Amino acid sequence: MTISEFSKIVAALKTVYTSPGFVPNEQALDMWYRLVGKNNDYQTISVAAQMYMTTGKFPPTPADILECASTVSYTHLTLPT
């Protein structure tokens, strides 16, 4: 996925998790992208982030999102219409 696509996912996460320390700057965004976004597809990580937001009480770590992504099956993915 591109950094632009990943930034949309992070923006959604930041809407739910409003702690100022959660992905506070471009350096943090770049690290998150390298750990989570760079080698994964947009749909999988988007669904994983949504899954986490429905159950996670605290801001996620990259590992939290990747753990959710590992449980995403392609039957969960929907293409926009």
C-alpha cells in the first residue's frame, strides 16, 4: 500500500484514539508505515484497523494491528461500489 493510503487508516485510528501520544508526528507515521503498511495491502490493514477499533480499549501498537490482520480472511474484505 502507499503511504497516502496508510495515512487514511492512521487518520481513522486517530479519530477513535485521541491520545496526543498516538502517532504524534511524521517520524512516528513513517515507522508505523514501515512496520505495518509497506508490506501489506490496504484492504487487509483497513479491515484489521476496523476490527481493532471495535474491541480495543487503548491505542493500538503496530503488533496489535498486525495481529488483527493475521485473522482477516478474504471473505471479510469488501470492495467499494
